[in-house]
Amino acid sequence: MTHLFVHSSPVFFLFLLMRVDCEHEILMVLDEVGPKGMPLRRIALNVFNMRNSLFEPLSKEKMYDEVAHYLHRESTLSGSPVKRMDKRGWYRINPRSAKVRQMHLEFKSEDAD
């Protein structure tokens, strides 16, 4: 028998929103860098700088953990928007990913408007 545990706390929903937002920002950073890639620490620092504000301060360590978890998880999946590079701890965007192509199409349609 499988039990489904549903979180109803606002903190959990905020956590989910943060993860989704971080994904978009990670992909933006990697897309801007291009095929040469970037080390995990610099990706995390860029995302931290994009997300941190006076009204919603974040911890660098927590942001690093979130980015590291996302990159590790996604880089092991086939068709992922993120690829692990030969250098340890370096990642780049996967231009063949459907998610990346969709992101480029959305960006182009926003520019056209």
C-alpha cells in the first residue's frame, strides 16, 4: 500500500517555488556562458546574486546546496538541459535539450513583442 504525503505548509510551497525559480536562473546563467561552461561555485554565486535581496536575504551555503543538487540531478538524466563537462565540477548548457530550445523560443517571442 502506498501512502501519499501531502505538504500543506506555506514554507514547503515557498521551497518548491524557489527550486523552480532557481532552475530558470541556472539555465539563464549557463546559456549566457555558452559551450565553454562554468564551475559550480560560479554558477551558484551568480544565482545567489540574482536571487538575493534586502527583503529576502538568502544564505550562500543554502543556495550553493540547491544549485549543486539541481545540477547533479539534472546532469545524470538523458535529454537534460544541463551537461557535466570533463573538468570536475564544471557544467554547461545542452543546446540539444527540448527545454533549452523552448527557452530560446520564448525569449525570441518576448523580444518580438
